[in-house]
Amino acid sequence: MSRQSVVERKTNETDIKLSFEVDGEGQSNLDTGVPFLTHMLDLFTKHGQFNLTVNANGDTEIDDHHTTEDIGICLGQALREALGDKKGIKRYGNAFVPMDEALAQVVIDLSNRPHFELKGEFPSSRVGTFDTELVHEFLWKLALEARMNLHVIVHYGTNTHHMIEAVFKALGRALDEATIVDPRVKGVPSTKGML
């Protein structure tokens, strides 16, 4: 069974086509119009062993907000569709990732209940031209549309780029763990009988 999905989203602010494959090879083909986000999504894809293609055109002449937010929406929708009924998956994932002086942790529950927590503060408000507050925006929209619990903890760090990079690498690794099909799991991993 192929766990993949294609999502398209067109608004007055953005035009996005995104394809996501859970059981990939860490391959990305990204044209987001937001260079720092492209870098982070490439890391996420590589460390999660996913395949991800994004073609996005947005109003980046204003700022990166709408494009970043809408890519998060599309990725969340694609993940949810690709996982289908979630039969056999592990459901939970947890990853710690260091990046030089920074340490980030991401914990995931593919519960069908959206919730997002981000603990930690970035020292700088920008990395290059990217507003660091958009990390929260992207991750919150991802969690909402994927309908998952997503807890992100930046334990410490002094370099904002390193801290965010650790988050996206940990996100890929935690999601990889949560989406693994475990042959011991019969049906869905919930006493409710559904996720």
C-alpha cells in the first residue's frame, strides 16, 4: 500500500502544489520561494526518510507569512490523507536532536486531536530574511491540519539557526517513528478502535 498524497491550495495569496510520501527515501524537490523554509523542509524530509515535493508561489514581496503558513496547511493535509485509517502505525514518536550548542525535542501523537505546544524562545527575531515567529505558525498549522498532538521543546541554544534546524530534524525523526507500521499492532493503536 502506497502512503502518499497530493494537495493543491490556491488562494489570492498563494498557489501551492505539494506531494508527500511517507515511505520515501529522503528525497525533496522544493521550490517554496522562502529560502530558509526550503532549507528546513529539506532537513525534515531527509531525516524523516520521506519524499516531499513543493511548488509554491506566494506574495513573498509582502513577507513570508502566507506562504509559510499555507505550506504548513498543505503538508498537514497531505500527511493526514497519506496515513488513511492509520491501521498498524506506532502512533507515537519522540526525537531529541542536537545541533552544535542547541538541543531540541519533538514528541508526536497521531491522535486525530490537534494540539500544539512550543516551549523555548529563539534569541533572534530573524534568520536571514525569515521571521522566526513563522516557525510557530508553520508547526501549528501542520499540527492542526494533520490532526496530531505536536509538542516541541527547545531545551537550550544560543544560535537561532541551529535551534530551528534541530527542531525540523527532530520533527522528521519523530514523525518517522510515529508513522512506522508495526506488525504487532492489530488495527489501530487505540482502545477506542479508531483514530
